[in-house]
Amino acid sequence: MSRKGLGAITGVAKDQLLAAGRATRKAGLQRTLDRAVPKAKTDRTPAGGFDFGSLEAARQLKIHRAVGEALGIESPFFRSHDGRAAAHTVIGGETMINWSSYDYVGLNGHPRIAAAAQEAIDQFGTSVSASRVVSGERKVHRDLEKAIARFLGVEDAVVMVSGHATNVTTIGHMLTPKDLVLADAFIHNSVVEGVRLSGATRLTFRHNDLEHLEALLDRHRANHSRVLIAVEGLYSMDGDSPPLRPLVELKNRYDAWLLVDEAHALGVVGATGRGLAERDDVDPNAVEFWMGTLSKTLCSCGGFIAGSTALVEYLKATAPGFVFSVGLPAAAAVAAKTAIDILDEEPERGTELCRSGQRFLNGAKAMGFDVGTSEGSAVIPIIIGDSILAAMVSHKLSKAGVNVQPIIFPAVPENAARLRFFITSNHTDEDVDQTLAALKKCMDETLSAGEGLKQLAEGLSRQG
Ligand SMILES: Cc1ncc(COP(=O)(O)O)c(C=O)c1O
């Protein structure tokens, strides 16, 4: 049904009619999918064990696969790369422009980092084998923590073996069922899991909407012992960020704690990559928890919490994910520390990234693409609003030498399905221009009305 044929009716009625049309189409699609991937009749394997394939979640995965096959597109997930994560990659022998790495400032594989990591392996082996509390401690751990704290301008830091686990264990440990977490609607899953573990109440405020946050603080603050506000320094789905100054003012006024997850902001946001505090000229010591990962800009693996000495000492003595988990391998610690040293010496890497991000953002806007609220630095979405079309365009782009991931329902709402481009300082102007031209071509070819759904229905009926 097109909007054109509905000229005589009001806007609201028109929208209702279109929504009804979409719902009918979806119901038809659901019936076709149910026929193509029927529900399991038994939850037992032939050997008598439980068959996990009988779970509804497993059926949903089969449905995703069936949809992909019907559309003739390979799964964009678990694509195997033959080399390092960087601005360019090799997949199945083909060199591609890669928009799916977090190597934001182009340090992955840097000769100085590789040499330092190799030396660390020669000296310490590939594992420190135990929790640092018992016998896993090596000097390289403290060197890294001190470098992070100095880089961010706070008293101290603690590193853990995974970024995700850092949020889970820190939030899970610091809060109790009497507490409240107010999280931005687009906050990362690791924060959500941490809150779940803590038993605290979680309420979400609309994305970057501090008026909504204030209204929630006003209504709920008095009912809870501690309150934590959780935001990201640069949102990984949308490439935008909150203003830090009013956030700090709010959390002080309501006697709350603030956690800023800088996973995507470190090395990217602020004149020298020191994140939101640098960009907004706020004393970093005013924020209780600076969280970050070692896996993106710092091209290693692990996570950190940076803040006051008292906080760091407390986490190191009591947080289960630190106390009862192995220390970082020395090579990972040294790689991240060397990356910080290079960031210190070469702050122009972040500037270069932002230049490419602006070129991409402006070029995409000029072509009429919906880039949402992206600020045009490290993360730029192209919002397509239809999971199937997003997957089809991503597939077509892969055939044109461009690797970009589709982000589809349920990771984002269906009407926000998108392609997500991660910009790095090593992407060239040609990479940006070539990609945008290919994107336009692939989109034009794919985006003719309903093509995705029609192709899907035909493909599934052939399978069913
Ligand atoms: C905002 C945010 N926080 C935390 C994490 C977890 O970090 P890691 O992948 O290093 O475990 C991620 C991962 O992408 C992230 O985007």
C-alpha cells in the first residue's frame, strides 16, 4: 500500500491504515515462517538427553537462517577474517574496505605494540595463570593501571579480563536491591546485566534526554538508598553522546553516582582522546566511575574502572570478577599500555578519525541517507528501518568489496534497523567516497518497494 493512493484521508487515519497493512503483511509472513520452520515435537534427542534445539530461541535462530537462505544472503555474523582487525581486511581471499572494526586510531598490529607484546610473552609466558590477589600479579598490571589513570586524569584504575565482565562485576557488586539504576535507554548490555546481578531497580530514561532523567530522579530518588546514573561517552549504535556538565550537576544535586562507559569514546572523543571530560572541560574526578575497554582503541583485551583510590582499592579487594578471576595476560597488559603511550605521543590520530567521520557523515547526508543523531566521529549508522533490507544491502555491499554489519531486530527496534559504520583513522578519503557510492548503488537496487519481503515470501514458499 503506498501513501500516494491515500490522498483524501487525514494524516492519522492514513498512518493507521498503513500500520494495519504492515501488520497484515507481517502476520502472513509469520505463518509462512512457522510452516518453513515448524515447532519441535519432542525435547529429547535420540539418545534420551535434552535437545536444546527444541527451545523456542533455537527455533528463532533457525528462522533467521531460513530467512537468509530464502533471500540468498550469507550470514553476516561470524564472518572469518584472514588478518588483523583494521580499516581494510581480507575475507575469503578478498581484500575489502572494513567498517566493522573498533581499531579506531589504527593501532592494531602497530610494530611497537607487537614487539612489546612479544617481549612480554618471552618474559612472562602467555598466561599469568591465577588471580592477581593470589599469584597472578606482575609489574605490567600496575604499569597499565597507572597509565590509564594518568591518561584520564584520575587517581587510579583497576583492569579486569573483559570489558563486559568489568561492568557486570562492578555494578553487580557496588549496588544492592535497595538501590536504583537510571540508565540511558541505549545503554550497553553489560550495564543491564550488572544491574540484574545487583538486584537493584532499573529504570531507563529516553536516550540523551536529561529532562526525563531529572523527572525520574525527582520521583524515585527518595525511595532508594544509592542511585547510579549510567551513560556512554559515545553510543555504539548511534554515534552520539550526552553532555557531561549537566549530568554531573544533576547527579550531585540528587546525591547519585555517575558511571560513564567510555568503550567507544577513549581515544576518539576530546581533543586528545581523553573522552567526555576532556571534550566538556569537566574535572574527571567529579565522576565516580570511568569505565572503558582495552579491546577497541587500545587494541588489546580486557576492561577497566578508573576513579578514586578508595574505589579502586575496594574493587581490588572485593569485586568477585576481579578477586576470583585470572589477571590479564602480560602481553595484553603491555599492548594496552604501549597503545596509551602512542596515543599520548600522537594525539593527531583521533583528529584524523574525526576528519574521516565528518567526510562520511556529510557525504551520506548529501545522498539523503538517514544518519540519525550521529556526531560523525567513530560511529555512523545508516538507518534503513527494515531488518531484511539492511541484511540485503550489507550482503550486496560485501560483494562490492565493502564489509559492514547490519544491525537488525531485536538488537534495535525493527524501524531502526541499520548498517553501522565504524570509522578509523586509517580509512582514506577514497575508502569513504568509494563506500558511499557503493552504498547508494546497492541501496537503490534493493530499496524498491517491498522487494525484500516479496523475495523472502517466494524463497520461503519454495523451501516450505
Ligand atoms: C559500550 C560498551 N561497553 C562495554 C563493552 C564490552 O567490552 P568488551 O567487548 O571489551 O568486553 C562494549 C563492547 O562492545 C561496549 O560497546
